[in-house]
Amino acid sequence: MIHMFQPSVGAKELEAVGKVFDSNWLGYGQQTKAFEKDFADHLGVPPETLLFVNSATSGLGLAIELLNLGPGDDVVLPAVSFVSNASTVAATGARPVFCDVDSRTLNPSVADIAAVLTPQTKAVTVLHYGGLPGDVIAIAALCRERGITLIEDAACSVASTVNGRACGTFGDIGIWSFDSRKIITTGDGGMIYVRDTELARRAHRLAYHGMEDRGAFAAAAKEPRRWWDQQIHEIGRRLIGNDVTAAMGRVQLRRLPDFVKRRGAIMAEYDWLLADATDIQRPPRLPAGHVSTNYFYWVQLDPEIRDEVAEDLLRRGIYTTFRYPPLHRVPLYGSAADLPGTDAAAASTLLLPLHQALTDTEVQRVARELLAAVDARTHRRAA
């Protein structure tokens, strides 16, 4: 089976984890802080504005918690989003409001977002689909103008930039994912960026039971007597990462440029192999100044054959998928939104395998089998 996603981990990651074992400190400690600093350098932001957490979903939940949302508040997000973007909002009693996306880029435009803003809108969440930055500059400007918090779900965009600026840093809060399917992985884990330094300090407290310091060792460094006492003023949870996974993340981050370069080469090969296929639309070109992490490679097919082509490929040992099923169609949220761009994208889009461990032979096989499946299904429909 040729898989959609596959991690690239090995001896260097094992060596880093082994050193953590030897240190006898596995929790949140020096490796975690170093990972936060490394990632801050990667993004170009102050280290104190970042926090390594146990998942991107935890980061999204923490972002919503920082905004003190509740019943009567609206949060706008594209319908093509991962479910946690909506569920973390709904869990507070606030209302997820879904906006449309462009049927080709699967990203919302500033007009799509503006069309669904209400007087109750407290936040907007955008997803950079597949690593494509989207209309983030204009969306950030709109949110600033309206006094609305902008949250960037940069889970797929660890190396995406616009005019040299990292995706996830245009808004007020950004979240990245390091789960097992992402380009760099810590098994599970994520990073949250909070632009406002005072709000970032609150995020650190909420992520560890409301405590100012994470454990007696940290407190003892500041207070020589009764260092075990805690000043806790609000309820928090345990969302923090640890040194074992952070050590792995530091190695993965150093490997990121090579990962992105290889993925870009795979995308270019797909483009070349599928260039003459009139029944297959390839991903749209990036605008000037935009750099993608190359997380997804998607094709768009006649909706009449898309599902059948996916089934044919699966039988031939090639796993494809569509991410993310539109949330305005999920019964839980009770949305009656009319989103034609989203519906068109959801009916026609198919993601092809893309990970840095794919060989050229496997890429050629995927393209060859896709072309054969589309040709067979198209001729069968025409017969």
C-alpha cells in the first residue's frame, strides 16, 4: 500500500530521546524550552509567545479559552476545516459560523469571511489549506479593522510564508500540529503562538493547572523557603508537552528544509506526469510571494467519477482521501449555510499520497494508476 502520510524518523530522533532518558527528566523541562526557542527562531517571534502543547487540538481549545467565549458569541471559520476547529468553539456554548471557500484553493477569501460576520463575531479562524497561505494578509487587516481576534490554524503550514513572514503569525493566535501525519512530528503535539505577551503568560498558566511555575524545581529556583507553595488564581488543565517529544521535535525541525524540498520535488513530478490529462485538474499555482509547506497535493475530477476513482486506486494499493469533509454538512452543528464553493470542492477533490519518503517509482505508479482509473471511468460513463 502506498500511504497518504508517513513519518520520517530514525536514528537521530532515537539518539535525542535516549539523551532525555539518560537525564532522568522526562517532563516539561530544558528540551521543551529549547524546542520552543528553536521554533520561535524558525518563525521569527519572541520565545515567550510560544508554548509546546500535547496536541494542536489542545492549542485550539486553549486559544478559545483565552478569548472567554460563551453563549451569544460567534466564531467564523471555513467549512473546509478539521472538526476540532468547530468543536472547541461549540464546547464553550459559542456558535461556529461557517463561511465558503474557493473551489480550487479550498481557502476562504476575505469576501467569504466578510459575508458571514455578525455583530456577535468575536473571532475568525482560518486554515491554510494543504500549506497554501491563502488571503491571510487581507483577512488579518479585516479582523484588525473590526476588532476581531484572528486565529490561524497553521497545522499544515509549518514552513508556509507570505512575503517572507511565517503563516500562523499574521493573526493574534497561531497553532501548529506535530501529530504522526504531519511533516515534522513529535508523535502527538502542537505549538501555540500568542502575540500579546500578557495573554501568552496566561496561556502558560492555563496549560498547567493555573500555576505560575511548573513544579517544585522551578519554584525552588526563585524562593529558598517553602518553594512548594503555589499561587493559583484560576482553573487550568494539563496541556503541556514534555522533553521526550520535544527532543524529537528539535531534530525534526532541523530536518524540515530537506523534507519540504523533497515534497516540492514530488509535487513537481506529479504536475509533470499529469500535465496532459484533460480530465484532471492539478492544484492551483501559488501567487507571487507565497511559499507553501507542500502538505497536500490534490486533483479535482468530475464529481460523477471521483469516488469510483478513489475506490479503484484503493484496490490497486494506493490510498487517497479527501480532507476535510465540510463541517456545514455535519448534523451536530445544525448549519443551514449555502456554500457552493465548499460543496463543489468536496465533490471533486481527491488528495494523492504525499510524504517525503515517497520514491520516484511510487510517484510514477500513483500517476499512472490515476490516469488509468480516470480514463476507464470516463469512457465507461460515455459508453
